[in-house]
Amino acid sequence: MQPHLRTLTQDDIDSAVLHTLQTKRLPSRPARAAEAVRASVVEIIAYPKAAEKPAVAEKKAEPNGPAGPGGKAPAENQNPASPKADSQKDEQPKADIAPPDSKRADNDKARDLARNGDQAGKGDQANKDEPANKGEKADKEKGDKADKGEKADKGDGKDKGDERVNIGSGVVITDQGVILTNYHVIAGASRLRIRFYDGHQSDATVIGAQPEKDLAVIKASSLPDDLPAATLGSSRNLVPGDEVVAVGFPFGIGPSVSSGVVSGLDREFASEEHQQDLDHLIQFDAAANPGNSGGPLVNMNGEVVGIVTAILNPTDAKTFVGIGFATTIESAGNAVGISPF
């Protein structure tokens, strides 16, 4: 005998929904939007050209060579004194045996000092002053090298040999590993390293760039399993006040999520550092800092509507004060020759 099945009513459905809302905490709209794109956001580490570092090293080694205790300059100053030292060693035993020879050696030494005059004085003064001054410079250079090493460790602790790195963000736009980012993130780099959401790392190459729009496209040489591409949306439906989230790696920390609203549309921004005049930008107030460049600006549907490009700060701090700019996804796609739809 089968139990009688009761037909569900609207009251039953409403009661079930209410029970779920009361007993389970649902993620916020920004959290859902960030989760939708999280696996498609990558960290980009740009290493400087190798040719630059030997030049710097040679320039630093140049003052150390002559200034060092075994350098050329001290050796030249010491050479004129070497015969005197040898003659004094040879003549010392004679002084013990015959005092008149000692007086003759003293007279010879006096004549040598008189003949050399200022040269001997200058040589001694140079020998005293130069090592001290060069020692201070060497200490200062060691401090500079230590500072550079600390910065490199912060950028990528595994690559100790690189003095400095540039860290930015990017967003995967195809499942083949094509990544959209800012041009200033990869400009002047000899090597690019990508870190994916699961920790997988890969080298990357530049396959397209438009410096005047501060946009670039790179491609990873190896990919993690099941790499998802971000869903590209449209900025045409945005209005001031719409919620957005910025996802990226500020100061190399991340992926980090910040939320805010669209503050304005069709903005212009002139970059003094990179000499670019950017237009048709989205202004937003979600926190963005150095390292966020190239990361996605996402709407509440989890769609990428812009690429975080710049922040405005009237001081030299270069940190966020409430005004960020993103290139629209339409402009980004057109600039690099890829349709965003």
C-alpha cells in the first residue's frame, strides 16, 4: 500500500524558502560576483631586462676597484715606497753592526724625502683619506643592494637574482591561456611569469599590445587543469551607483577583492608617468592600489566590464584615496583586436 502523495502548494514553497533564509547565510552580491571571476584572475610578475643589471653592476664596481685595499690606486701610491722599505730592511742589520752606516742610510732617506716632497705627502694623504671615503661609499652601496634585494624578495622570493620586479594583475579571457592586462605592467620586461589561482606557474609571451591605450595581451606557455575563462559583459548598461568589485594583487597580495560603486562614466585621465591620455573610462571607488593594474572590474552578475588601469592621488604616495579608473571591456577588446562578445 503506497502512501498518499500530498500536492505541494504555494504556502509549502514559501515556507521552505523562508526556512532556508532563516537557517543558512547566503553570500553577498559582491562575494558571488568575486567568486565567479576568482579562478580567472592571475598575478603577473615582470622581470627587468638582463642587460640593465650588468651595466649597473659595472658602474658600482668601478669606484670599488681603485678604492679598495687591493685596488690599483693604492698599489701605485705604495710602489714608490716599496724600494725604501726594502732598503730599510737591507740596511737594518748594518745599523746593528756599524753605526756610521746607519747615519749614511738616514742621510739617503732624508734626500729621498726632500726629492719627492709634496708627492710623498700627497700619496700618504691619499692613502689615508681614500680608503675611508671609499669604505663609506662601499657601505652605502651594500645598503642599497640590501634594499634592492628586499624588494625582489617581496616580489618573488624564489628568484633572488633579480633586483626588482613589477607586479600586476591580469584576467584570463580564453581557455587557451590568453590574458588581458595593462601595458605598463609588462613594459620593458625581459621575462613574464604568471601565477594562476591554483598556484600553477608559467612563463608568458606578449602577443599584442597598444601602449597608447595602456593595454596588452599575453599568453601563458602552460596552463593548469580546467582553466576557466572569465565571462565578459558590457559596460553600456552601467550607471553611477551600480555595485562593482575589483579583483587583483595589490602589492603582490591576493587575489584580493574590494567592493564599491561606479562613481562616473566616460572619464578622462592623463598619466604623467607613462605619458598616456586615456578616455572613456569607468570611475569607481572600490579600493585599488599598485598591483591591481590589469585586474578585472566586475559587475554583480560576475561579468568583467572593465580593466583596472589607474588611480588618482594628488600626492606622491601612489596609493588609493577613493578614485580609480578602469578601461571599458569594449575599449580593451577593440584595442587588442579581440571582440569581447
